[in-house]
Amino acid sequence: MNKEAKNLRQHSLTPPEIAAIMAQSVEVDANEKIIIRRVMLLQVLVTLVSAYIAFKMIETPQVLIATLSGGGISIFNAGLLAWRMDRSALKSLRNANLQLRLLYSYAAERFLVVVVLLYFCIAAMKLSPLALLCGFAMAQFTMPVGRILLCGYKTGIATKNVK
């Protein structure tokens, strides 16, 4: 091993085996964006169907608006998650401390946004809390279920590079 390669290896904290996995993250990010868009579309469909069912059961426009608002908050939450995932991918992949701090701050941000939006819909807009939370729960439940259905129960990265 020449002196230049040895010097480069001493400055790198990432073992060569992991560096090969990190290079494939760009390909995974493109697939991830497609999956997120499809899950969000599925959330829109579930929100529209649940709002239609709620409206047919109770037949008041307030229930329709509340259910659509709850689903909209969940869809906005998923969009914020996708946007933050995209932003964090631009940051250094080799800095685990930075990635962990971003993970916590983005999760706290999303939680606060959802709480504020739910509070606004209940307190300021005087929407039905039950219908609002039902619409939110239906769309939120669609995220993991839709992801499982769209990914076909595969884990991808975890099994791809293990020997």
C-alpha cells in the first residue's frame, strides 16, 4: 500500500464495505421519491373515500369539511416528511451525528405542525373533532399500509448487500 492510499485511509472514518453501500443511496433516493408520491396519492384517495362515506352517513357539510381537513393535515405531514427526507439527503451522509440531529429536529417539527393544524381546525374553524380525527387517522394509517403494499414486503437495502 503506497503512502498516499494509506494517508487517505487514515482520514476516512467510513470502512470500504460501507462506502460501497453509501454509493447506492442515490439510486435508492430516486425509488424512494416514487414510492412517497404513490403513498401520498393513496392518502388522497383514502381521504376522499372516507369523506364521502362520512358525508353519506351524517349528511352535513361540516362533517365532509372536517374529514377532508383531517386527511389534508395527514397528507401535508407526509409531504413535509418527503421534503425533509430530500433535504437531509443533501447533507453529509458520512456524518452520523448530523444525520441524527436532523432526524430529531425534523420529527419534532412535523409533530408541532400537526398539533398546531389540528388545534387550528378544532378551535378556530370549529370543525367536528371526531370527524377531523377520523379523517386524519384514516390518511395517517394509509402511510405504513400503502408503503408495505407498494414495496411488496421487501426490505431492499438491508438484504441486498449482506453476504
